[in-house]
Amino acid sequence: MKQITMSKYLLLFILLFTVFKQVKATHNRAGEITFTCDPQNPYRYFFTITTYTKADAQADRCDLTVYFCNLNDSANFYRVNGLSGNCPPPAKMGETIGNNIRKNVYKGEHTFSGSVLNCRIMVEDPNRNENIVNIPNSVNVPFFLVSTFSISPNIGCNTSPVLLNPPVENACYCKKFIHNPGAYDADGDSLSYKLINPFTSGGQEISCYTLPIGVAINPVNGDLTWDCPGSSSPSPSNCSGSVSGAGEYNFAILIEEWRNGQLIGSVERDMQVTVVPGCSNNPPIVEANDTCVIAGTTLNMNIHAYDQPIVVNNITKIDLVTLTGSGGPFLLQTSPAQFAGAGGATDVNATFSWSTICQHIRRRPYNVSFKVVDNNDVNELSDIKTINISVIGPAPILTSATPSANAINLVWQAYQCSNAIGYKIYRKFGCSNSEIDNCKTGIPEGEGYTYLTTIDDINTLSYTDNDNGIGLVYGQDYSYRMFAYFSDSAESRASMERCARLVRNAPIITNISIYKTDSFVGKDTLKWARPTEFDSVNIFPPPYRYIINRGYVGENNLAPIDSVDGINTTIYLKDSLLNTETKQLEYRIDFYSVPNHLLVGKSNIATSVWLDTLANDRQIQLDFKYSVPWINDTFYVYRETSVGSDSFILRAITQNKTHTEFNLVNNRKYCYRVLSKGNYSDTTLPKPLYNMSQKICAVPVDRTAPCAPKLYAKPDCANFQSHLGWTNPNLSCADDVIKYNLYFSETENGTMSLYKSFFNANDTSFTTEADSLSIAGCYSITALDSANNESVFSDTICIDNCPEYYLPNVFTPNGDNANDFFIPFPYRFVKDVSMVIYDRWGNLVFETTNPRIGWNGKNTKSNVECDDGVFYYVCKVNEIKLKGITPRTIKGYIVKMASEKNSKTF
């Protein structure tokens, strides 16, 4: 009976152990955590945990524990997909999706008490499935998922990307593999992708995890590729062995959300790829390309997919394929995209169709993934092509650009997308009406346009350009384009160009050229083009008169100086007795109808070309300054052959507003003039327009300091010296260094003062004089050139003392002149000490501040010889260091042996 009972207990133990082992069996393959925000309550979030497990595993989770920001705040979420079964209601049993894979979806919500930053939503479940090739001992490695987000008024309501493509895939040994998570962010946030180390218990990275060679991810579209699945890959340097061959591999993809340049959240996908050996088939291929569509139109796009043939035993084999699509456009609530897919043939075509509306416009393109799978009997292989589809706002219709006085009025039609915020308007000189690519938004670079203004009201339909009150320029063609912009900074296509010019009812200055440079008798030439568009019959009858207004730039003294009669008189040569040497001229021409003395129009103000110089070491920099209504595009730089000769030679042609002459002789005078070439965009005006500047002279002088030498220093404590060395700038970055100044400070942060000068450029080393008290200090050096320009200080090099203070343990004050005094040996760089010596009963027998000590063995108070024996001392040594006096206390024993002759220290 007892035997039978024991057998029953043994059988029961075996059964319980078996059940326990089955319950603890590992099962987790892949998964991720996603979330949505309640738009009515920004602190309330809904979470979805999706996992993929082994379908035949005994372990199963009807619910999962989810942690919010920390381990002290958690809740259980029930599985919501599949049929009812062994799980207690309301939990479901999940769904079996083939290949021994169960899909599990858990849902729940949580309301946070306030703002949080970088909150981690975490799920941990024992354990991963067994035999994962690149995770050592995976059977005992917990499965850990994490997503992050922040709750902040600056961020607003945030919904994580959802991942539309499942994270369990098959690959064929050494045949290229591709996977895309199919991330779609309903908020339109920017997404970036990177591979990370998968996590284990507590969110720690898995130890000795191996990322196989050839695995990479596209950081922009999320394509994960593996060049040769299953090939040998070395383990991390601190781990042994390598991973290779067929089997299951796990990877972790971190998908980060960015809003206005700020990282606002992330989702970690832990995925599994099963590498199958010996595949006889090749992966199929899907073909699709990035594109764009104008909102309000329909995109119809053909997607082509086909299987790659393979020859086996002289028989060509081609599998049937199935083509499917996934991505954000299919999930839209209004007017989603349509794609029926295709299958049942080796070569298939299917139409992706999307009737877009204005609400689809956003700055970031939509990602759509097209996946083709072959229907191989043994190994199903696949290919994915992820494309970008940009939904672009239609171009505004700019209906007119009409001149009015010195302004141009723009008018456009009401914009067809009411969700736009406003408009941005751009302008350039000249008319081109160039075509802009259909997929380009805003004003592309290279079109020559510059920003003019922003209209913040989508219902505003006009704008007057008067150049911010200054007035536009006669003789110039003005081109305008505009585009609409949206709340996420998305931009529409640009409008067609509208071009206009002001009505030519005023003179147009074409030339202000300096004929003679002088402070008192300078001369210039003034020319203009006559007005051609005004009422010469009724309002402004002839004859006509031009009033010449002149002033000096910056002096606010523009005033009439003369008049010229006759509409066809367009040159003025009488302006002389001017200061053209030190002052820049400016002119305006007023045009009058003489009979009724009515002003017909005023020209724009124009100045002469003015030269400024900046002289330096063997060079002179010329700067060209002017304010003219035409466009200067080329400058001819002339230099006088010899000062006073008034003969000039061409030195340079440039499109820049500055020019530098090099390799000049210092202290020699050089004189220059510059001829500008320009034109108006109005083709009826004369061109090109040439105008000469004043003559200006300058003398190059060396004002450029040489670069600083590089300083080196080495202490020599044994000889109480420092050895300094430095580089010669003449060998690298200068050519006329003749002197060095060495500066010194006793402390690290002290003021540098001149220590010594060296008057030979090749003298690049120095040894300080021996100083037994201190060699501590900081040095810096400068270089001086032949013009006495001093460089900046070199890097400061500091040297510290290396104090020593050693005390013997025996001395013999017996008068034999050997070891008669208790003194330190050796010692250096010590300011003073505080030394006290006690006998064996604790009586003070000697004290001093002299660093040499010099105790002769007598009691300093009684001057009586102390008995031989052991004495105890305490000595505070004040060492001289770079940072100041540094105390150090040493304690020890000294043996007095006065009766011994020739005692040795030990």
C-alpha cells in the first residue's frame, strides 16, 4: 500500500512538472505598442499592444500588464481579437494566421494626471521563443516592448504611427530580403527609422545580440534590407562565436516621430524573420515609382509585379504571384485610396486609384507599400516596394498684375482649398514664365525669385507692391508668383508668372559716370532716357523741362541745381566744381509740362559708383558701393600705371561687389578706378550701361599679425629649470616674423607679463635660470613681424613644481661631522615647515619652521643632550605649487644614536 502511494505521488509530481514546464514554455516572436490620443482630452490615451507568438505553444496570455512611465503605474489589458475560448471574458483567444503564428491584440486606455516627458509605455512577457539564431539562449530571454511619448501643451495631441505590415516574414538563404513596417502617422508627423538592439527584462539591451552583416534600414522610408540572409556574422567583440545558417532571427526597428523639428515619440517594433534553407525559387519583383498628385484630381497608377524564373533540371519554373498594397491613403476616412491587388498569374498589373481632396494635402508625402508574394509550394518569397505619394495643393490663379503710379497691383482668384492658411508672394526682375515641375511646391531655388510678403488671410484676393513705400523702379520688368500655404507648412504649387512694368511717364537715369576726380573741380556725366507714356495732348502739353536735382549721399541735401529744356535733351555735362574725391553723388530728374507747370513724373534716385579701400599687408581691397535703379552685373577694375599718369590698365573683371589686389609692395601708393556694366530689363532702354567710379588711391601696409607659435614646455626639477620650445611661424603661416615675446605668470589664472624677448626668428628654445625655490608658472608666447604686428597669445602652457621632502629615520649627533644633524634629504620647492619632535613620553623636545630642520639632538628649552632612543615627529610641509602653497603633513619616527660612530642611515 505504501509502495502504491509513493508511486501515485511520483506520478503526480511528474504530471505537475510537465504542466509547469508547458505553461512556462516560451512563445513570443514579435510585436509593438501603438497609441492614440483622445482629441477631447489630451491626457487620455488609448493603447494597442500587438504581439505575434508561437501558435502551438502551451503558454498563452489572455491579458498583459502594461506599465505607464514607471513600474508603479500599471493596468491589465485584455486580448480583444479572435473567438471566445479558454480565456475568461471579455478576453478572446487571438487569431492563428498560418506558419505556426498567432496574432494577439490587446487594448486599453489610461488617463494621465498631467504633462509627462518621454513617458515609456512598457510590456514585459516571459519569454521569447526558443532557438532564435542571433539571440543566445533565447528560450530564457524575456520579451520586452516599449514606446515613448510626451504630453505637453507645446506638442498637443499625438497619435503614434500604426504599422500596417506584419512583423513576421520569411526569407530565403542568401537571397536578398526586404521588409517595410508600413508606418502611417495620421497626424502627418515626420518619421525616421533606425535599427537598435532588442530589449529584454527591464528594458535592458540583450547581451551578445548579433546584428547580421548586410542588414540595413533606410532612415527615410523604413525599408529593412538583408543582402544575404543566413550568411556567417561575427558576434560582438565581447562575445564568442558567430551566427549563421537557417532559422529564426529577430530585429528591432525604432520608428521616431518628429514634429516641427522636435522628437515627440517613438515606437519600437520587435520583428522576426525566418530564414529558409535551400530555396529553389527567386523572390518576385514589384515595380512602382514615387509620384505626386494635385489635390482635387485622381491619381491612377499602374503597379506591375512578376516572378523571376529559375531553371531546375533544365526546366524553367515560374510561380504565380499575389500583389497587395498597404499604407496611409487606404485608411483615410474621406475618399481613401483604392487598390484591388492582383494574383493568379506570373506577371500581374493592378491599378492604384486615389481621388484626392484638399483635406489630403500635407507637407510630408504618404508612404504606400506594394508587396508581391510568390505562391511557391515550399517557400513563399516576397518583395516590397515603398513609394512616396505627395498630395500637393493646386496653384493659385494670379489673374493680373497692373501698374499704378509707382506700384503694381496684384489680383488673384479665390483659392479652391479652404483649408489653406494664406499666401506667400515672390518677385524678381525680368520676365521668363519658366515652367515649374508638377511635383515642385513653393518657389524652387534657381528661379531668381525673392520673398516679398505673406498674406495671412486666405480670403484676401489682392496685394499692392510699392516696395514697402519706397516705390518701384521705372524701366524694370517685375515678375510675380505666389503659392498657398497650410497649417503644417505644406506649400501649394506656384502660380503662373505675371509680369508688369511701371508706366513710363518719368525720366529714367541711365548714367552717372565720374569724369574727373577732385575735391573742388570734379566733373561727372549724367544721362537719362525720356518719358514715353503720358498724356502729351490734354493734361501735359509741351514744351517740357527737366529739373536736375543733386546731392551728396548721406547728407540729405538733394536739391535742384539746374534745368534742361526739351523732351529730347537727355544728357547733362555742365555739372562741375564738384567734390568727387571724398563724396558720393546722387541725382534725381523731375519732368515738367511747362505751360501749366505740372509735374509729369520723377525719376528714381541714382548714385555714382563709389570705391572704398582697405589696405593690408601687400594687398588692397576695393569695395564697390552704389544705389541705382538698374542692375549692375559686371565690374572692370583698372589700376593706374604710375601715380599721376592718368593712364590705367585693366586688372580684373568680376561679378562681385569687391575685389582684392594681392602681391603688392608695402608702403607704395596704388590708384584705381572701376567701370560698372549694367542694364534695365526693359528692352527698349539702351544697354549696356557703363559708369565710371571716382579715382581712389591707397597704400598697402602690413597690419596683419602673424599666427601664434606653438609652445612646448618640459620641467627639469632635478636642475630647478624649465625647458621651453616653440615653432617658427615663418615655416608655416607667416613670412616676416623677426621677434618673439615670452610672457609669464606665477599662477594659473594670473596676469601674464613680459618675461623675455627674442630677436631672432630662428631662436626657438629657451631654458630658464636655475631657481631652487620654484619653477612653477605659466608661459605663453607671441610672434612679431617686421611691421611690429604682434600675434595673439599661443596656448598657455603651465609647469608645476615637483616638490620633494624626505626625512631620515636615524641620525648620530656625536660630533664626528657625519650625520650630526636631523635634516631632510633631499628636499626642494618647500617654502617652510612646521616641525615638532616629541620624546617617548610625549614631551616636546624640538620645534622649528626652517625646512632644513637642523636638530642637534638637544632639548631646545634646556639645551641638554637628549638620551638616545626613539623620537616621534609631526611635520607640516608647505610645498610651493602652481596653485599656491599646498600643505602636506608627514608623521614618523627618528632614532637618535649619539654613541655610535659612522652610523648609517637606513
